Amino acid sequence: MIIRRKKNKKEENPFYDPSLKNRHKSSRRFKLFTLASLVFSIAFLAFFLTDIVTKGAPAFKQAYLLVDVTYNEASIKNYRKSIDRKYTGVVSRAWIREVPNMIEKDPSLMGKTVSTWVLADDQVDQYLKGHYYKLKRKDRIIVDDLKAENKARLQFNKLFFENGDSKTPEYAGFKSAIIGSVLTLLITMLVAFPIGVMTAIYLEEFAEDNKFTQIIEVNINNLAAIPSILFGLLGLAIFISLFGLPRSSPLVGGLTLALMTLPIIIVSARAALRSVPDSIRQAGYGLGLTKIQVTRDHVLPLAFPGIMTGSIIGLAQAMGETAPLIIVGMIAFIPDAPSSVTQAATVMPAQIFTWAGMPERMYIEKTAAGIIVLLSVLISLNTLAIYLRKKFEVKW
């Protein structure tokens, strides 16, 4: 006797697929996996930003002490004699060294003793902020007494944006790195943008599809994937060794980053040109315009927002590069901001790298503060790119 199992409604359906149930389970698992990955990424980013802000925020406050400063001939000959001897261990030596310069700039100070808010030593700064410190007991007593008399305070650290690098932690600033980055990126864009855009226009609008152009396209795509440190070696060999340009200068750094940024600009510019419909070109030809006129007056203006977006993103990537600039010497100790593209300079990522290797504890918060400034600039550039894309984007 054969017992036949009664088929359910799904099995009676001729379009029913038995594997559909397992496929739905796999789809739900994949969806759960992607959601977990997204949550993990957001959590990691939040942890990273919280850690950086927590460590870097104290750097924007600096400790100052109200002490009597004497301006006289003895202070000019020996700056240590400008303050009471008991304060020499709690005030910044870098600040006291500036007393003769202060007298030179303002001769009316000569012969006066003035109560002045003096920059505190880095260990005093860490002590007042509640961080790890190495301060002698007698110096702690002095600081506590000044604090009780409201003669010790934390105020906005304007020196961080007014000074260059310094071997004295409390006197070190980010100004030279900021100006060096601006000059370097200015050279980068002046070189990479016109060459990259013109190359993209030629390849997309004028070049024939042959072996030569195919080789060029393959090499451009390969250049975009080359490690950045190789561009630094190329810049060292060509711009410094061959052409003899000044080492550690924004000129060399900008040219090196221009080589690295060129593939990004070319690829993005070609994509923007390709997004312009052929009907625009055909309409121009129908009016009797030449290929150059159609490209210059119609295609390029319509593609320009996309070109600008790609160029700004390439600039932001170049701003965050350190390896190629280390090779060309832009990691030197630069206390004074450069005034031209041929003077020695450093950039923000290189300055952060230098501070991260310093032994003094105060450089930890300065490193984090430098990262905050760099991230702010990068986020601003990316926001500008998104704004330009949304504002001038043309939908066909």
C-alpha cells in the first residue's frame, strides 16, 4: 500500500521554487551583516573623534602666571634677571627670552617693574590641567599659592596659531605648518589643475581611439594606484637632484603632490566631460561651430562643476599626505613661517608626525589639536565639493 503525501498549496503552485526559503534567509543574513558593519564603522568613527577631541581640546587653553617682570639693563644682558629667582622654575624660558625684544620694541618699558601675565612652563600647564606632570614640590607650592591668589589661570592659547614649531613645548605653534600647507597646495593646484583638465579634454574630446591613447589611459589608471611614497622618490630624483630646486620648500612639495594629484583630476575631469550629453555637441555642430568652439564654449562649462568637485577632492587627499613630503625634506624643524615658495617649510601632516614622536607630554595634546585643525580643513574642503556639486549640477 502506497501512501502519498498531500501536497501543500505552495507545492501545488507550478511557479514555486523550493530554494526560495533559503535564499530569503541568506538575504536576511546579508542585510544583518551589512547593518552590523555600518554600526561598527559609525561606532569606531565616533570613538576616534571623541578621543581626538578629548585629547586635543586642552591644547587650546594655555597656563599663565601673574608675576612681576623687571625691564632694565640687567634684563637685557641676562633675561633671567627680569623675574624673581623663585619663579624661574614655573615660567616659560621661551617667554622670558623675549624680554630684551620687548624692551627694544617698546623703550618706554625701560626701568619699570610691571605685573604681567607670563606664559607658564609646560609642566605647570599640565599640573593646572590635572594631567600627568613632573613638577618639583617647591614649584608646586609656588603655583598653588599663585592659584589661591587668582594669579594662575588658563586662557585661550593664541600662541598655537601665532608661533611656529619650538623645542619648548608650551611655545610650539602650528602657524608655520598651516602657511606651509597653503603654499604647497597652491603650487599643487596651479600645476595639476590646468594640466589635468587639458589632458582630460584631449583624451575625451580630441584623441582617437588607438593603441597610443589606450596605453596612456592604462598608465593614468595605474598611476592613481601607486603608493604615494614613490611619488616622493620621483620628486627627489627629478626636482631636487636633476633640477636643483631648494629642498624642503613648498615649491618642491607642491610639484611632488601635483604629480600624485594629476591622475585623480584627469579621471574625474574625463567623467565630468563624459556626463555631458552628445546632443549638446551635435547641436553645436548643427549651428556650424568647430569642435574647439563646442568644447570650449559648451561642453567645458557644463562639465566644470564636476571637474571642480574632483579637483577639490584631489586637493583634500594631497593635503593629508605625509610620506612623499618626508622624502623631499618637508619634515624639518621650522620655527618661522615661510614667506615664499622657495623657503624651507613644513606642512600640517608632517608637523603632526613630528610632534607625535616628541617625549614631552604636552606634545600629546598639541598633536591631537593639530589633527583637529587638519580634519576641520579636510571636512571643509569636502563640504565645499559637495556644495558645488549640488549647486551647479545639471540633470539631463
